[in-house]
Amino acid sequence: MRILFVSFFIVIADQVSKFLIKGINLPAIGLIIKGMRPGSSISLIDNLFRLTYIENPGMAFGLEIGSKPIRSVFTIFASILIIYFIYKNKEEIFYLRFSLALILGGAIGNLVDRIFYGVIYGTDKILQGNVVDFFQLNIPDLKIFGKTFYSWPIFNVADIAVTAGFIMILIGYRKIFRKREIEGQPQPLSDSQIFDSKLPDENITLQPDNPESPSNQIGKTL
């Protein structure tokens, strides 16, 4: 399933961007990156688009459902389910498989944070790390699931991939299932097939009329 390379690329891009923001210090392998301080911000496009480093203990949009280990286990289960779904639909159109690969890559990208970041950075136990977010868009207040956000929730590369995958599926829903309906319907015969079906079989030999048939007897009588 070569489409999984899309997911792999997203995970790599997501993790590299997070290490650049958060920083990492592994002198044993010569990897030392000085990141941003938590809560610090860098303006990229005036006050509209900024890099703002925060750590998100919850799920998308800061929602907290269950404990950290439960959220991690749920994400693992969801990722396995998506991989299975990609495999079951390996003969489907590229559009659907690409959408699922985006969602899978984003899910695994954030899952790495939750599983390993607490241990890597010495802040918590396995399965209890926080997700690193850093892209910030300043927009009017937003209310989601009863919670008011005074700025667009800060997000990361993994979040972009998941959101793009879901949007593609929603937009292409009719296209995907319309194709299935067409494939399930009998296809009309082409002009050549219709013409050929009307031609007599060359192997059929016309037999002379039976002199004893009723039609011949009537003809004789007349």
C-alpha cells in the first residue's frame, strides 16, 4: 500500500516541525535544538499569523475527553482502524485513499507526542505527553461545542492533515459513492455490440420447408 508513504511523510514533517519549536537536547547522538519558550510567540504575518508555542493536554480544539492514557489508547485504536480501512479499500479511487492517508498521518503525528514526549522530555510517563501546537491564526471569536475561543485554536501540521482529509471526504462524498453506484449498475451496450447482436449466426444453416408442414398443405389446397 504505497499510499501509506503519504502518512509517513506527514508524520516526519509534523515531528520535525515540533522538534524545531519545542527543541530537543540529545547530546548522545549529537542532536541539540534550541526551541521556543512555552507561551512565547513570533509574528509571521503582522498580527494575523503567528508562531505561538503551547502544549495541548487534550484533543482537537482543546477538548478534554477522558484521561491522557485513555485518549492515547483511543487514538491508537482509531489509527489501526484507519489502516484496516485503507487496506480494505485498496482498489478504491486514489481520492479516497489519499484522504484516509492524510487523516492517518495526522493521527499518528499527534499520537507520537502523547505516547513519547512525556518520557523524552522527562515531564511525565508514557502515554501521558502533551501535544505540541504552534500555528496561530487571529480571527474573530469562535464558539465550538459550547466553548468560546477568542482566537482560532492553535494547531500543528498533524491537525492540518487530519482536517484536510476530513474536508476532502466530505466534499468528495458524492463523487466516491456515485462511482460505486455506477460500477454496480449494468453497463449499456455499445453501438458495435448492439449491431453485432442483430447479425445472424454464420453457423446457422437454413433448412428447406417441410413439405408436410401445415403451411405447405394449406398452400397446396389453395
